[in-house]
Amino acid sequence: EERAAWLTRHELEPQGYVVFMPGGRAEASRVAEPAELFIAAAREFVATTGQRTVVLTGRRNAEDSGDARLTLLPRIEPVEVQHLIADSLMVVSNGGTTLVHSLAHGRPIVSIPLAGDQDRRIRRAVRLQIAATAERAPHAIAAEAATLLRDPARRAAMSQRIAEIGFTNGVAEAVAALRVLARAARRTV
């Protein structure tokens, strides 16, 4: 219910939008302004596909994109990031934590290596057929994202493969375990 309300406030339909999210700024980042790279890629992607798209800029404020199909969001709370990923059609992100979050939600993903530690992780994900990748250039990112968008069978196969490997969102299990521990602690007090 909370997720549905959040999506409604942002005029997003479940499975009706694509998320572009460059993620945090890693120390070994190869890109000076990841948000600018992803905004440029998202603009080209929207112009090519017409697909409703959201860019998580990570900034304090986000300007109006000038295109009703493209929403630029400022920094949002972690739970809101999860809302955004969970009901997306697919994700375009870096190869760090955002890759892991996308996989946990079973979302098809185009993952771009923005930091030195991400190349190996992304190559592995591509080899496992749970991610696609592109060069760090707006046109290349937009083109690969458009290719994946236009191939629903490939997106479905990626999600299926993610599930087969066993990636899951373990938040519910973690909360349940914490509740058990809390009850046990109350009984011993």
C-alpha cells in the first residue's frame, strides 16, 4: 500500500516506467558527473522510445526535465528507492549497490561500470544472463536500454534467470528474524 501510494504521488504506473539511476559516487569513479551521464542517456532513450522514464539524480533538488515522459527526481529515501525499483519495467544503473538492489527485485537491468570495482561484477552478471551492459556514453547507454525495452522475451528471461539463481529481496525475512529476536529478548528481561 505504501509503495502504491508513493508511485501514485509521482504519477507512475507499476511496470509502466524505466528507472535510470547512477547510484552513489564511488571513490574510484571514472565519471566526474554520473547524474549528467544518466540524464543525457535517459533523454536520448525517451526521445527514441517514448517510454516513461525516471532518473534518480541523487541531488538535493531536481529541475523539471521539460518532457512529461521524463521525471528527474532529487535524492530520495532508501525505502523510496526500493519502491521505484520494485515496480519498474527495467533498470539502467551502475554496477554497484544499485545493481544488487535491482537483482534483489528481479528487475531486468542494463548496468554501466562507473567505478573500477564494477567491471568484473558486471561482466559476471552479463555472462550469467542477468544483466546487459553498455559503454559509458549517453548514446551507447540509451541504445542498449532501447534494445532491451524492445525485447520483452529477453527481459522476461533475465527476470527468470535472476529468480533461478536465487536472488531475492530479503527485507521481509530480515524483519521477521528481528521480530523473533525482539520477542525473545523481551521474554528474558
